[in-house]
Amino acid sequence: MRSSWLVVFLIACGGSPAPAPVVPVAPQPYVAPAPPPKPVPATLDEETVKTWSRAFYEAVDTDDIAVFEGSVGPSFVVFDQARSYDAANLIGRMTARRERSAPRRSRTWKEERVYLGPNTAVFVGDAIESSPAVGEQASGEWEGWNTVVWVHNGTDWKVAHAQWQAGGIEAERSMWNEAFRKSIGFKQTANQHLIDSVNKRKPGTALDLAMGQGRNAVFLATKGWKVTGVDISDEGIRIAKAAAAKAGTRITAVQAENEKFDLGKDRWDLVTLIYAGDDPAMLARIKPSIRKGGLFVVEFFHKDTTSGTGIGGFMDGQLAAAFADWKIVKDEVVEDVADWGLRKGKLVRFVAQRP
């Protein structure tokens, strides 16, 4: 009886608490784990890139396979004279040269440039390559531009690409031969500034430096001048001679670099430098070669037009300063269409007469 009463009492007093209500938990958005930090490429400077690039080519030239393998990445390719080779191909060639004790080449670097990015570095260098004489094989030298592209692979710098192309005078000659053969991109007739400069002037001896395909030399010859034209392009000289014959006149054509041609002293009544560069050394050589009363005629790009192109150009007053002891007949900076490139830009037209 008491037990029944106790049960009733406990129930009445709430001896067994009611369960708490369940509150739903709002779902949390998924947050992806942060990616691991990318390795930061080691900072390169220009001198380091030059040193590494020279060492890379030294390994190639001396058949040092271990250094070569350690320098190149898995996608390495070299492009050389219209052919491409991967690392395995080069290693095979290097191995073959070592087995036959082939003579080792060397390079003398003349000009080097470096272009840096956050994870790339590009080296461009002009080098004279030399191969020693061995047995019946004569020694040899050739000039070429070498390019190396370095890429950071996450842990180290590796060579991804290398390229060689011909350089020096032979490459320049080939370029001009192609330009004159196709006759594209330049004016075919005589330079108007030259025509105006010699108008009504008594003909004499004339030197046309970098005469190209002879457009100015042949014009002068038809006006009674005794003309010598100088150019490195054998194709340009061939075309100039043919043009002179077709016009019923003659010119003396010399295949040579302007810098190596003997200008002589007091030799010319007229020297032209029409789209033939801005070399101060050439200007200094030209001055004594012109006779008293003779003319020096120039047309070339203004520096403002060619900035960043590597073509060069004259600044305002630059030629007048170089010929300050001469009579300045004309010194103009004009906006006009250039004979070369056939685009409008700032041009320098200059005429000086030796007193």
C-alpha cells in the first residue's frame, strides 16, 4: 500500500524530468582546405643568367654529359638551322663525339642580353665559335646568336629551350640578298632628297655607301657622275649593274662592308649616306675623303622614330655638330614617308659642303 502511494507521490512531484526539446543544427558551408604555398623561385640577376648560360654551352661544346643532363628540363628542345633536337638526341651525339675524341669547340662571347621574368629568364648572346684543326680537318670559326630559355620547375631552374641562328656579316649579307631579290619594303627609285641636293650641280666623282640595288647610284650615273657604289650584298650589286646597263650607263660596284672600304682622302665630290646608319665613326672617316667644295648628303630616321627598335637614328642637330666646321646647306627634321619601310615618321635630311 505504501509502495503504491510512493509511486503516486513521485509521479505527482515530477520525479522523472521530461526530455528537453531537440533543436536542429544549421548546416555549415564546406570550406576547402587551403592549397600548400607554391615554392618561390630563387631570385636571379643578369650576371647569374649569363654565367649559367655560358656554362650550359660549354657543357655542349666539351661533351660534358653530366653537366648537360643536370641543366635541362624534361621538355628541353634545341632548334638549330631549321632542325630540332631533344635532350636524348644531343646526348647521343655528345657520346659519339667523345668516343671518337672529336675536337672540342669553344665560344668567345661578344654581346649578351638577359630578360628576366618571375619564373623565366631568357639569355641571348652573340658568340664566335671556334673549332681547332685535327688531322685533315682544318680549324674553323663561325658567328651565331645563341638563345637559352631558363624556367623554374618549382624547385630549380632548368633549360627548356635553346636556339642558334647565324650571325655576323654572312647573316647580314643573306638578309640583304633576300630583301633586294624580293624588292619589297623599300622605294625602288632614287631618293628625292638626293635628287634635289645635286640638281644643277656639276657632276664629279661620287661614292654611294650601302648602295643596295643601285637606285641612287644609277640615277647619279645617268646624270654624268662617275659613281662607285659599295654594298655587302652580292645580289644588290648584281641588280645594280644590270640596272646601270639597262639605263645605258656604268657604275663601279664594290662588294665590301662600309666600315672596311678604303674611303681615301680628298677623293670624292659627293658622298651619300642614304638609309645607311648613324655610326659616328663612319662620319669621321667620311669627312676627310671629300674634296674641297664637295657634298655630303644624308637621309635617315630620326631617333624618335626608331626608339626601342635597335635601328638607330640621328637626334636634332647631331649631324650639324659633327660637321660644325663645314658649310651646312640643309639640316631638317621632317615628317615624311621613309624610303625604307615606306611608313610616315620623323626623318633627318642633311647636306654639308666641305669648305
